[in-house]
Amino acid sequence: QVQLVESGGGLVQPGGSLRLPCAASGFTFSNYVMWRFRHAPGKEREFIATITYIGGTTMYAVSVKGRFTISRDNAKSTVYLQMNSLKPEDTAVYYCNARLAGTSSSHWGQGTQVTVSS
């Protein structure tokens, strides 16, 4: 069965850090482009970052560039989102998405809550 299991969320103070793993199983990890999104209540789902398999090319939203880093460990079928210098406006449910290269077919993780507050 295809699974994307997200973890690492929680409550942190402004300026703090979190690392969000997304562990994949049930499909060939190397055939997928990995994406990270976030969704705050009352707002549209927002693109955060993406990483390819071939070449490991990354792209970030302007709102997180310089603070967040996406990476993937293909041997462990896991993608990581390292979040530093967190701000209250980063509060959202964070999601992992895996899209089959060359198609619109994708799988979603269950999401993990990140709350940034003093």
C-alpha cells in the first residue's frame, strides 16, 4: 500500500527550528518528484519547496527561501524539510506530496501541525 508518513511537527517559539521527515513506502521513490506544501485555516494551500531525483534540483517559495531547506535520502526513501528562524506566520499544517515524473498522478501525506507562538 502506498504511504507517505509525515512527522516532526509541534509547538515552537519564534526563531526556533523544526525538521519534518516524510517517509515513503509502497512505490518506487526514485520515480517521483517530491513537493512540500502548507495550509493555514482560511487560506489557500501554499507551495513551499520541491526537489527532483535526477540532479537533486530544488526550488523554494520566496516566503521561506533562506530559512527552509528541502533534501532527500533516496536510500531511505525519505524527504526532509529543515525549518529555521520560524515565524508566527509559518503556523500551518504541513503536507508532503509525491508526483510521478511526467504525469499529474500524485500521493499525499496526512499532514503535520506546526505552531509558532511565544
